[in-house]
Amino acid sequence: MNLPSELKYAKTHEWIRADGDLLVVGITDHAQDQLGDLVYVGDFKVGARLQAGQTAGVVESVKAASDIYAPVAGEIVAFNEDLSASPEQLNQEPYTAWIFKLRPDNMADTAGLLDAAGYQASVDAG
């Protein structure tokens, strides 16, 4: 499993990268592998205010649909519109193809997210 060490991870299989005062959010290599070929990414509402763990949107594959969650509380400020036409980017480049950007209420809340080793342990534990 590919897990870049510079990223943070949620147990719900989102990766997070800080970009200034924003968080860039995508799904992990493990998540895209488990879902299979993705066919839809959507329902992300720019301007929506979410609490940590609330559903931000959805990804659908040929096997299943899966909610994508806000890793911390904040406001969705961008959705990667390229994924509407090419959801397979998440399969091909899971750590390049971000899904949404979140302006966290408190950047310090990311301290509660997992590092790569912690996420690996979470996946291994099932």
C-alpha cells in the first residue's frame, strides 16, 4: 500500500495535505483499491459547513458507493470539477487527484489525524 509520509490520514480513508490555511482532501490508495473502478465523484457542496466526520460527498464505483467525510470541522471551499468528467483519476493517481478543499475551523484539529504508520495499523486491524 502506497502511503506518503508527508500526509495525514483519517480512519475513514481520506488523506489530508495542508495547503496554506486550507486542507486538500482525497481518498487513499487503499480506499480506491477496495472500491475498484470509480465511475462517479460528486455531491460536494462548495460553501457547506461540516463537522468532523460529517459526509462531504460521495464516490461510486462499479462495486459500491462510499461516503467521503470531512476530516475536521470546516467549510468546503472547492471541489475538483475535473473528477466529474474523469473519476478514474482517483484510481490512477490517488495522491494527486484531490477531491475537495476544506477551510478548517481550527487547523490544530489535524493533530488528531493519523500519520502513515497509524493509518497502516488501522487498515491492518480491519
